[in-house]
Amino acid sequence: MAPTATTSCHYTELGLSPTCSTQEIRKAYLKLAKKHHPDKQSTEEAKKKSNPVFLRVKEAYHTLHDVESRKRYDLIRGTKSTSPSSSHDEEEHRQEKQARRDEERRQQEQDRQKRQAEQRRYEAYRQEEAQRLQRAAEKRRQEQQHAAAQRQAKEEAQRAERLRFLQTLRQEQGAWPNQQQQAWQKQQQQAWQKQQQLAAAQQRAKEEAQRAELLRRERIRREQELERQRRAADWTSNNTTRPKITTYGLTKTGEACKRCLNQGTYCYQHKDQASFVCRTACPPPHVVPVGCRRTACPRTATYGLTKTGEACKRCIDQGTCCYQHKDQAHR
């Protein structure tokens, strides 16, 4: 804190001489601060009087307790502190600075050592990784060499077997080397022809099996189509003499219940008859599911009729009125 131009000297405010030490400045400040602090005063007038004094004492202490600011203050005043205590304070200040510089150097040295250790660890890791990759490459190279040696040994064995065969053939038949080569080639050609014939036979057998399967499926489809046409013809021939529906609930007069006919199933009064099967009004059970429903029974006249008066085949196939006769589903 730079000193300010005041009428009185900071040393005078603290009651000290310019040759005082730092400890004396601190003791004088504490003593005057306790004496002139506004909170220590009992009345308002005393507080008003002591407040300026306390501020001047505080300013003097902040100026003189630091060595550098005290030097600047002394230079401005034109005085110089030459007391042993002042020299001692300067020496202490230099020692503190030197200690701080030593501490910074020590911290920098520790940081440098940490970085060097980290670098050494990283180098060790890189060397270890390089060695691992080198070992893996050496292992692969050995495996390749081993595989190549095995292939070479196999080829040598085949070559030796071939030479042995040629020698045996020459000893038995007395053939020349070119004839031996022709005999071996002929033998190899015959073996290849046998393999080709076997593969062709297998392919023909597979094609015949596929063709037979397609014919079987076509025959089954035609039989199903004929059976469906026969059933449709039987239903058309019997549609003119459709008997009276007796599986719906009956009234006391023996007639069919109108509620059952309107909703297409048994009403709440005849729900105990729901387990009956409409055998007199429905086609065989394998054409329509068990249980007569007006929208699923061909003989209840709910299917659409063609212009000739016959039942629509689409309706018969899907079990209900098709898209052309959907307006007749409510009948």
C-alpha cells in the first residue's frame, strides 16, 4: 500500500522512531488499535473522535509493516532507516525470498522428476509392446514355415509315390518312361470320368425327386379343386328343397323364433339350445364349422345368388358373402 501525503508522520502516529523494528511496529499498532477502536468506545462522541485516529493508525501500520512499502515511504519522506533492526528485517526479507525461490526450484525439480518417471514408464511400455508384437510375428513366421515344410513334405511324398509307381510299372511291364507317363495319365483320367459320372447321376436323381414332388402337389391340388366343385354342385341341387330350420329356438306354435332368425344365433330365451348342431339346414361338417350361423351357413340364403339363381362360388369358398354380395349379409 503506497503512503499518502499526511500532515503527521506514520512513525509519529504509532509513537515510534524511524529506526524501529517490525516487531515494535506490530506491538504499537495492536496497543493503539485496542485503545482507539470505535467498538471499544462507550459514547457516540468518543466513537466520532476515535474513528479518525484509528484510521490513521491502521494506515500507518499497513504502510510500515511491509519492508518494501516502508522503503518507499522512507524515500518519499527523505529519510532512511539505518538501524540494526531494519537491516535485520531486510535480511529476513531476503531470506524469505530465497526460501520461496528454493521452494519453487524444488517443486519444479519434483515435477521434472515426475515427468521423467512418466516418460520412462511410457518408454518401457512401448518397448514391451514392441517385444510382444515381435514375438507374435516370430510365432506367425514359424507357423508359416512349419506349414510350408508340411506341404513340401507332402509333395515329396506324392512325388516319391509316383516314382515308385512308375518303377513298379516298368518292372512289371517293361514299359518305357513315356509309356509309364501315359499309363498314369490314363488312370487319372478314368478316375476323373468316374467322379463326373457319379456327380451327374446324383444331379439327375435330385431333379427327378423335385419333379415327382411337383407332380404330387399338382395332383393333390386338382383333387381338392374337384372335391370343392362337387360339393358346390351338391349344394346347388339341394338348395331348392331347403328344409325348415329347426335348430333355432321354437315358439309354442312350433315356428322358428324371430329373435334367433334376426340375430343369426340363439337368443337369450333359447341359449340352452346352443350346443345343438344344425344337421338339417347346414352342409356336411367338413364344409362349414360345427354350429349353425346364418352368416356362415350356405343353406340359409345368406350367400349371394347369381343371375341363374345359383349360389355364388366365392361366397361358398370364403364361408360368407363376398364383396359383390356383401349387402345380402343381413338377410
